[in-house]
Amino acid sequence: MDQILSSIDAEIAKLEEAKRLLSGSPDLVPAVVRRGRPKGSTKAAPVAAPVKAKRVMSAEGRARIAEAQRKRHAARKRAAKKAAAALPPGLGGAVV
């Protein structure tokens, strides 16, 4: 068992040496390439979120929206009443 482990260690050492020779000087190539700002770096300036202005609607605009909503509601109510009247009496239609 020890002989197998020592031969595996020797093979690993040979492969690492070959890799080092093929990739060039180990001083020029970083061991781990990390993306982004280096760990511990504090040079990045904090980014403040843009302040959005509060949107204010005029009384006239609110009144126009309210009136349009009343019209939509009335139209839907009329359509529902008309559809119910078209149904037979036992299924929600008008009783004659």
C-alpha cells in the first residue's frame, strides 16, 4: 500500500513539474485568478442611490381618473345585467 502511494506522489510531482515548465515561470502566473476588486480593498467609492422625486397628481387629474373609473364600472354593470337578462330564468335570467 505504501509503495502505491509513494508512486502516485512521485507521478504527481512529475506532472506538477511538467505543468510548471509548460506554463512558464510560476512567479509570472498567479496561482488563483480572481475576478473583481481585491479582497480587503476599500478604495471603491460608495455609490449613492439616485433620489427619485415624489410624483404628485393634481386634483383635476384625480377627478378625471375617478370619472373614467365610474364610467368603466357603469359599462361593465350594464353589460353584466344585459348578459343575465339573456339567460333562461332558472340560470340567473330575468323572471317574466
